[in-house]
Amino acid sequence: MVDVTPADGVPPAEVAEMELYHPHSWWTKYVFSQDAKVIAIQYSATATAIGMVALVLSWMMRLQLGFPGTFDFITPEAYYQFITMHGMIMVIYLLTALFLGGFGNYLIPLMVGARDMVFPYVNMLSYWIYLLAVLVLVSSFFAPGGPTGAGWTLYPPQAIMTGTPGGQDWGIILMLVSLILFIIGFTMGGLNYVVTVLQARTRGMTLMRLPLTVWGIFTATVMALLAFPALFVACVMMLFDRALGTSFFMPAIVEMGEQLQHGGGSPILFQHLFWFFGHPEVYIVALPAFGIVSDLISTHARKNIFGYRMMVWAIVGIGALSFVVWAHHMYVSGMHPYFGFFFATTTLIIAVPTAIKVYNWVLTLWRGDIHLTVPMLFALAFIVTFVNGGLTGLFLGNVVVDVPLSDTMFVVAHFHMVMGVAPILVILGAIYHWYPKVTGRMLNEAMGQFHFWVTFLGAYLIFFPMHYIGLMGVPRRYNELTATTVMTESAHDLNAFISIMAFLVGFAQIVFLFNLIWSIRHGREAGGNPWRATTLEWQTSETPPAHGNFGKELPIVYRWAYDYSVPGAKEDFIPQNMPGSFGSSREPA
Amino acid sequence: MSVILVFLLVIVGFVGWWLSHQRLMAKPWLEQGLIGDIIGPEGSALPTAKIGLGVFLAVVGCLFALFTSAYFMRMALSDWQALPLPRVLWFNTGVLVLSSIALQCASVAARRGEIDAVRLGLVTAGLTALAFLVGQLVAWRELTADGYLLTANPANSFFYLITGMHGLHILGGLVGLGRTTAGAWNGARPERLRLSVELCAMYWHFLLFVWLAIFALLAGWAATFIEICRQLLT
């Protein structure tokens, strides 16, 4: 055992105290707040609100797919608009904003022992620009011609042509402007998350003592800062093509019998830029989920995380590797076979660090004192779901398998499992876990159990049949498939079944929202540390933490974040800020 | 996409170098107590604002590297016709270099506490940067007058797009410079003023570097350079 406490007692905290901005009115305290915790709640509420819109859009799509020809208001154009907005909202405006803007803002300062983010004013601006981006996006629903129906990937040339909904109307312009705003706002927030982790850690909090949640969010933010510019460039250039008539992406093309003024551009160039952002984006969403789930499992299994160092290295490794796999989204774009070979190889290599993480989660559970609380249930469900989604990823990562499957529902099922359901399960589990810290009250357990089981089982009942109909050859992107060889009677029945399940799962989310609001007043009092967790956010003097997070003095960190069930210790957890040496029976250094 | 990959390789190299100093091989489960006393204080000794600006400049660099990547990929297609660069760009380059030098002088003066020299440097830098922007607009007007319109050819489109994007970044920098200059007159605390001036200088040097790179790109030298590299490699 290495005890690195100096002999002459503990010196006072020497970290330079931040000058906190003190709000003077209700407006600056709750609306234009510079407190990261308030900003986090603003981010989360906005993301959840726009996420509900996307949920309703998915219901509309399922209505059409499950019961084609029944609903007159879902025209083919409307169907494409629903698809596009559902995808874009879920990936960018919900998942990215909620993980980084929501959890990042709330947890980073508390977990590293900081008073606030290092640039609070910029942090506030970040949220308001994000809100503006969301409003611009929403406004496209009311614009002439409606929102864009180009598909969430916005591929040119169709994205800006007459046949596509919103292509020659306002839709695509508002979408591109909204994305550009989002990226500007995110960059402001992202700078804060990175620099806060680098500079504002409290005394004793070395990088290798950070909870994995912080490692996940930190790495994901670094990736996002480097990947979002690619989307920015793609959006600006497409905006030029659409609004000013340049030909960055637009080839010579005849539309409605008329030669357009564009010529010579390369749609593939857009795909490269888009996926150069798009693939890291998968891990921008996944890495915070990895980090959070590690902490949930360790806390609720009362056991230290297995292979902490390996977990950190895997997070960093995945982050780096994810920048060299983008073209596996473009196998069907007619690329050189050697390119496909290269990208298939990198894609399969990235499975190695990911598998390491899965093993470590399972080994953390091994002989742990597992408490099946609601957050733990969600964390366990995440592991299962991520393995499921990841395995079909191995299929699709191979060129020869991807080419026939690329345009089928199999791909839809795959990415919903790995990038939709899995991260959402973590978000839900994390909300059940940290809600007591945010509000001081527990979420209702019975509603939580109901929410979990319906969501978890329902998601499988939606997406397992979808894999199957995909393998049968049912193509994606079509609003209606009648009397084709792939659409057998049984495939139709399965589609109807999937739709009913989708409604059920959506309904469970409404129960969850009700629980969130109901428990603010009626939930059980939580106390400061209901899960008996070790990390710093549970050691604040007040719950919910006041402005400035940690009373008069910043905590001092003496140990890593995972001292659970240490032999010889009085309790089964030792907070990070508790001095003293325990656990002499563990392996020698 | 090779330009952006090379850029990211540089970033990865830097991150790797930094991580290698962060005791990633430590076994935190065996270490209790205050490691901080053994390996020195947490965080970097650099001011937080400088690190923030550094991270931001990495993002800006990434943005221009991506524009460059797109430029090369689009250039390879058959309809590309290079445009003659206006002579005024040479003048603009000189002015921007002057601007950077002025800020460097202001930064040195701020370290010595010579407030008059700081003010002179800040104002000179601001005026020359404005002159640069005006010069860029003159270049745009010359090109449009000669018929090199935005939509006529992708080379023209990229010229306006990239110079415009660079100009916007200069414009943003001028806001920061303006606030610093106001602070220099209204008696900001010396150490605070010094930090602001240094931040401005850092941003200016970086944008000068970006300008030199895109000037070489737009003039076609970058393509020639890459061609030579490619021949050496094969």
C-alpha cells in the first residue's frame, strides 16, 4: 500500500479560488444563469422537450409503416419530413446536447471538485445559442413547404432539389442554419468542459483519479470539438450551393426537364465531410454513456470498477480510432475496393477496446453485491443492448455483408440498438441515479420499475423483429410497401406489431416524464448521498448543491473514485475526500 | 481528406505527448493520500484563458484544414479553372504581418509595464487589421469586376468562401482587440491587461499563419508542394 500523505499533516487547499459571478436578480439566477448546474438543467429540459417532438414523429412513421394507407395526413412528403427531423433531432439536438450540455455541465464541476466551469459567461452563451438553434429547427415545421425531407444525412444533390420536401423551400435552409448555430454553441460549451477538466480539478484529483464519467465526457468533448467542424464545413458549403448557386456538391443535373445552373460538383465530397463528423458522432454519444455506466455499475454493485486503467485507455483509444473509420458508411458509394478493405479493418479493430470495456463491466459485476435499483437495471440493460447492437455492427462493418444489407431495415435496427436504445438507457439510468442530487428527492420506485421494464422489453420487441424483416429484404426509406415480393403477409404483420410496441414504449416515457415532475414535490427525501457513493458530487454540504458547489472550502481528494467494499473500512464505501489509509489486506504495490 | 488527417495526426501527437506526462500508468487503487504534493500542483501553470484559447485555435485549425481538404478534393474534378490572384493580396499579407508584429511589440511592452507602448501597439494592430479587411474587400471587388464571379467556377467559390471565413475570424478577433484596447485606456489592472494583450497576440499570430497557409493554397503553391511530396514518396 502506497500512502502518499505527507508526514506533516494536510496543507490547506492551494487551488486558486475562482471569482464566482453572483446573481443579483431572479432573472440572472434562474434564466440567464452562469451557474453550470442551472445551465445543465436548461440544456436537459430543452433537449427533452425537442426529444418528445422526435418521439411523436417516430410514432407518425410507425403509424404509416404499420398500417399503410390508413392515415391520409401522412403523405409521402410528410413521411420523409418525419424521418429527417426524427433522426436529426435524436442524434444531435437530444443525445449530443443531453450528454455533453446536460450531464457534462452538471457533473464535470461537481465531480472534479470545481466551483463552476472555468468560463461561466461563455457557458451561458452556449446554452442560449443552442436554444436558438432548436427554435430555428422548430420554426421549419411552420415554414412554407415544411421542414426538409432530405433524410437525416442531407445528401446532395437531392437535399436541395425540387422533388425533396423543403429542398427548394425554407426547410433545408433552416436546417443548415440551425446546425451551424448548434455547432457554434456547442464549441463554446465544449471549450468549457475540456478546460475545466484540465485546469479546475481540486487538489489531489489527478487524471487517474477522475471518475470514468468525467473521462467519457471529456474525451467525447475533445472528439466533438474536432469532428463538428466537418459538419460545419459541409453545412456552409451546402448553404452556398442552395442559396448562392455554387457547385461544391452539385453535379450537372436536369430537373423537371430543365438543366440546372449547377455543374461539376461532387456529392461524394459531401458524404466524406458528413461522415467524417458522423462516425465520431456515434462515439461522442457512446463514450459518455460508457463512462456513466461504469460509475453506475460500480456504485450499485458495491465493487470497484474492474480494470480502471484499461477503461481509461480504451476510452482514449476508441476516441482516436473513431476518426479513421468514417467511410464504412459509404461502402455503397462506389469507392475503391482497397478503401473498403482499409475501412473494414479499422472498423473491426475498434471492436477490441470496446470489447475490453464490456468484459470489464461484466467482471465488475462478478461476485459484486448487486443492488437491483432502477439505475442499475438500466445500466445492466445497456450492457446487453450494446452487445446486441455491437454484434450486428460486426456484420455491417464487412463490405460484402454491408452491400446487400445497406438499404434494408437491418441497418435501421442496428443503429437504433447501438446508438438509440443503448445511450437512451444510460441517460434514463443516469437520471434515476442523479435526480436525488439535483432535486433532493428520489424518483418514485414503482413508476421507475414500470418504466424500465416496458422500455427495456419493448425496445427489444421493436427492434428484434426489425432485424428480421431487414434480413428478409424489406428496404428502408420507403413510406409504403404493398404487394412486393419482400413484403409478405407476415412481414406486414410484424410491421404492425412493431408499431404497437413503439406506441407502448412511447407511453412509458410519458409515465417517466410524469414521475420527473411528480417527484419534485412528492418524492421521498433523499439526503445527501442516497446511493452511498464515493464521488465528490455526493459529498457536497448541501443538496441540491448551492452556487459554488462546495461550501467554504473545496474538497481535497485522497483516493480514487472506486473504493467500495474495502476490507478493514468501517463502511462499504470511502468517499474520495476522506483522508486516511484503509485496506491493508489488498495486494501489495 | 489527407490534409485533415495530417492535421489530426499533429493533434494526436500533442495529446499523446501530454497524456504521457499524466501518469497514465499509475495504479490509483493502490495510492492513497495527496499525490499532488509529490508531482506538483494540478493543472498547468499556464493561465486558464490561454489554454482555453489554445483549444479554440485547435478547433479553428481543424476548420481550415477541412476547408483545405475539400478544396483539394474538389480541385481534382475536371471543371476546375484556377483564378489569377489579385496583386493586392501581397499588400494585404504585408499589412497582416505588420499587425502581428505590432501586437507582439505590445505584448513585450505589457510585460515591461510600458503602458504607452502597449497602447501604440494595440492601436497599430487594430488599424492594420482593419486595413487588411478592406484590402480583402478590394480583392473581392477586383475579381468580380474582372468577371470571376462566385458561381462561375468552383475555384472562385472556394476563394470567396475561404477568404470570407478567414475575414470573419479576423473580425471576431477585432472585437476582442477592441475590448483590450478600451481596457488599456480605462486603466485595467496591469496583469489583466498583459494577459489580454498576450491572448490577442496569440490569436493574431495564429490567424496570420492560417492566412499564409490559405494564401499558398489559393495561389496554387500548396498543390505544387504536395505534388512534389507525392513524387518523392512514390
